[in-house]
Amino acid sequence: MEFLNQWWGINENITPLEISERSAVMFLIALILIRISGMRPFGKGDGVDTIITFLIGAILSRGIVGATPFFSTVLSVVVILLIHKIMTKFSLFNPGIEKVVKGESYLLYSNHEFNQGNMKKANVSLRDIYEELRIQTNSSSLDKISEIYMERTGGLSFIEMD
């Protein structure tokens, strides 16, 4: 074990070959951890998933460049993914926890009126809404739109009239 800590521990003078080896091994470990934990932490895009992505990227990079012992880095990522898994499981059964962990959606437009209160809560302006309307619908008119939501992921959803 001492050999592994010496070779994969903190190293101030890391060689290009060592960093390449660490990168390759860390890539494989990250791939395995993603497959075990599922794609949700890296694909959904809500607040907690973004935090997980940043944390894991930052931690893995420390293991690659030798700033933190390699095995400590891997263990840290495993712990973060386990915490994420536990939080998402609890949020399935408890709406209060779900709201804290995942946030909530806001109705921004309905019955041909904007909800200014929800727009302030969501930190979104009319210009933001019209910009996203043009991008998503290729139109700058709300004539065919019945509702607009700010989703938990931060994206806008446009519900067309029937």
C-alpha cells in the first residue's frame, strides 16, 4: 500500500507520463462511477446536479494533477455520488425535500397575462422570455401560447394552445 500511496499520492513534480497515466485511469474510474450512479447527476441540469458536476470535476482534477492523493480523490467522488443518490431517493417520497433539493417551477404567463410576482421569484425579465420564445418557437408572438413556465432546471417551457 505504501508503494501505491507513493506512486499515486501527492506529487509536486508530476511528469507528463504520470499525468497521462492518472488521466487515463481517472477517466475509466469516472466512467464506471457514472454508469453505477446513473446519468441523472450529469444530465438533468437542475441546481443540485450542476453542483455535483462542478464538485466531481474539481475533485477528479486534483487527483489527476497530484494535488490530492489519488485514492482519496476517488473515495471523495464516491461519497458525493452516494449523497446525491440518497438525496434524490428521499426527494421521491417527500415533496418538501424535493422542493429544497430540486427547486420548483413557476408559472410566468397564463390567460394572456404575465405573472410579475413569479417572474421576480424566477429572476426572469420580459426580454428573457421573448428571447427564449424566439429561440424555441421561431416566433416572437404569444398568440399561440397558453402558458409559460420557468422549469426547475432554469429553462423556459412554452405550452401551445389546443
